[in-house]
Amino acid sequence: MAQELRSVPGVPGVYRQLAGRVPDLPRVRTDVAGFVGIAGPNLVGQTVRVDDWRGYELLFLRDAFGGELAPPLGSQLADCVRAFFANGGMRCWITNIAASTETADSGALLATMLGLTERTGLEQLLLHPEVAIVALPDLHATAQVPEQVFVDLGPLADQGSFVCCPSIRTTTQVVDLGASAAGPVFTDEQILNAERYLISRCARDAWRVFALLAPPPSKTLTQIEQWRAALGDGMDPDDMDCAALYWPWLRTVDKPGGPVIVRPPLGYVAGVFARRDVAQGPHIAPSNEPVLGAVGTETKIDDRIDERIYAQAINPCRAFAGKGVQLWGARTLRWQQPASANDRPDPLGFVNVRRCLSAIERSCEHIGQMFVFEPNGAVLRFGLVQAVAGYLISVFRSGALFGSTPTESFYVRCDDSLNPLAAISEGIVVCEVGVAIAAPAEFIVFRVGRRAGVIELKENG
């Protein structure tokens, strides 16, 4: 028989008491990744959520009868997803664009991947607001050709051995020895243009998504520097804070005694991002973290190379004796070396600042949704300020903001100067928020507003 619930227990023991749930502000997840690639014959053209590696296997690596399917030859997607979960990822979205890497028109496949002609690939993935980290691992897919040999099985059993040699009928059997790489599906020029497009596309949603990039394999130091320069050539510097470049590729081993396979770092980096976000938050730089599953790097990085490439916003993956492979950088492509020691670096040149700002903006957007359709008056503006300020106080207490007091770390303004009568008559509400993230003392300003029932965000820089 259950023990009677008492408000003031009189007998020593353990008692349960119901407590009212304290209302909490809406929270957003910044650890959810999105991958676009070639997943196999299942769910082609669809985007699905996956919460662990087993879930990916059941969705994409099983046939209609439950039998195992091998990942498409030459595709990097399955390995990328597995690395993401192995390094701490807890959820990702997968957009499957094709059943195999075999294609006669790589340009059409690339257009499908980026969603240039229809709402496919990247465009389909970005329809899911939960996605905060984006990568296209199959930009580095390789075309595969099967290796087969013909084995002579000797004379047929019913012939025996006592016949004239010329009349002996023999049989042959085709033995599949696997597959060998026939070269990359996309040229370096196609990959470069695709990554430039990915940057510009994510810049339109920089308040919610961050792109991970990697150059093709087997590049020299000079070629990597040229690749980095080409990524930013002609691009708006203000659009470059939504992406980060990681190099070199990683050496991995799937099982003890297995062959060493060189893979792009995208899935591993995305997993480290997710691990840091879950453990500490997006305001902590995703660097100085071990890369689980990597046994080395394709190119050895020492201090001299590290200093040279990091000044150009190339985040290195480095192997340290006794520590393994670690991410050793957290700069966005917006980073520019200060002209002098007295100059402050652009705060959005740091991955954690950009992603922390994005998390704050996404949370403020969720808060603003609570005030849609409310009467556009002083009460609404006061409630919006209180809700946003209450959220930012929790951000301040987490250590994400610079300053010793909340007033030094942020401000929230929603007064008559931002909301004149003309704007109010059109149903528009503007709330200005300024935050000082991490070490930089400058305020990064963005505005939250309501227009025709839709919450809008605009960064002022």
C-alpha cells in the first residue's frame, strides 16, 4: 500500500511531494548537425532525423527484408555520420540525394546537392529549423569501379578426364574483388565553387546555421593556402563568419588491424562541436578537444606550419604525442590578422563568438514568438524586454558574456524611438539587443521585430 503523502512528515523516511513546474524560457539546440550526401537506395530525395548510428543503419543500410546493405561505394556520408556520433553528436538530419556515386553528369548531381534548381539537397535540409551545423561530405566522394577476375574452374564434372584435350569444356566464374577508386566525382573547381556557394547560402541564415568546410585531400601547404585565398576571393567579408575551414584530412582505422583510411575531418569536427555544446555551450570554443577515431593526420602539422596557416583562418587538426589528434583552432573565415598589436580582432572571427551570437538570436526569436498577435502597446514592449533580459541574465551567469555585471554585458531596448506611431500602426515592434560576448568588449547589435505576424532578425554589426 502506498505511503500517505504528508505535507509535513512526522516520521523519518523518504516522502514524495508534488511541486509546481517553474515556467522556463524557450531553449534552442545548437548541437544538431545536418549532412547532405549519397546514402544509398533508401529514402532518396528525403530528409530524415537520426538520433544515433544504429538509427542510420536501420534507415539507410537495410533492405526491405532487413538484410544488410553496404554504404554506397565512394560515398563519405556514412563514415561522416558515424564519426559525428562517435565524437559526441546526439542528433543529426540526413538528406539523401542519390542511390550511388555512379553518375554521368557530375554537374547535375552537384546541382541536386546544393538545391540550385529545385528544393533538394541543401535547400531541403535548411527547411528544418533545428539544424545548426551543416556539412556536405560527399563533395569529396569518389567514383568506384568493381574489380573482377575470371577464375578457371577446370573441366565439367560429367566429362571426367578421358577426352581429347581440344574438346574439354571448361567453366569460369566471376569473382568480385571489391572496388577501386576511379577518381573523385567532382573536380577541384567544382568543389571550390560549391563551398563558396555554401558560404554565401549560409550567410543568409547566419543567425542559425554554421558551415564546416574541408579542402580536397593530398594538398600541399602552398595549395591549401591557395585554396583558402580562393574561398574568400570576391566574397563579402561580412559573409565569411558563418563558416570555418579544417585541414588536414584524418587517418582512421575502423577496427584493430584494419587498413588505415584517410577521411575528411567534417564528421569528426561536427561531433566535437556537438560535444562542446552539450557539455558547456556554444560560447566555448570547439578546440583543444580530442578527435575520437583518428589515429593521425594526412599531413604532419608542427608549430611552424600551425602558425602559418592559423593566421589565415585555417583550423588545423594536429597529432600530439600522448594526446592523439586534437582540433587546434577555432577561427571563422572572417578572421583577419590585426594590423598591429593594439588593434582588436574582429569578434566574429572566432567560431564560439559567432555560434554564441547565433544561439542568442535563435532564443530571442523563440521568445518573440510568444508575443505574436498581442496588442501592440506598452505592455507588449515591456513584456518583451523583460523576457529577453531574463534570458540574457541566464546567459550572463553561464559565463558567455563579457563584463562583471549584467548591465556591462548586455542591453535590451524597446522604446518609442524604435517604435514610432507609423510602425505601430503597421503592426511592427522592434526590440534592440546588444551583447558583449566572451573577451571582446564591443557590442554586437541585432534587432528583433514583429512584422505582419512574423518575427524578424537583423544584425547591425
